[in-house]
Amino acid sequence: MSITVIISFEVEDFDKLKSVFDAAEKFRTEAGITAAAYKNMDAPNNVRIICTATSKEAFTAFFSSPAQKERMRNAGVISPPTVTLLEST
């Protein structure tokens, strides 16, 4: 069973975030995560990442890793992320 995760945060610049996000696809794939990045049409520095992960544990291990934290810093994330974990019933 997989889970859906919605992550929201503010960035300095969406295009910068998107460039780093796209370059990290192989790391997400290795962790069993697929994801897409979206910007808020009314607030373009407000970002949502919607992803699917194989489990809560797989997502947490990936998202809390030092490498992922560094990628987020390099992408210009300027607010703490809000993470929502969803499961279908």
C-alpha cells in the first residue's frame, strides 16, 4: 500500500526550486517516491509538492535525510515545510 504526501512551504524563487527539484528525481525514484511540484497561482513563492511514497517510513527516511535537507536549502526553501500524510481507506 502506498501513501500520498502533500508538502507546502515558501521559496525564494519557484524557478530555482523547480530546477533543484527536477535534478533530484533520481534520488526520489531510488527511495520509491514519485512527486510533482506546483506553485500557487496567486502566490508564486508558495509551493506544494504532491507525492506518492511506498510507506510513511520510506518517506520519512528520505525527507529527513541530510542530503534532502541540503537540497531544500539549495532550492531556496525559506519556511519550515508543512507535511500532510494521507492514506486511502
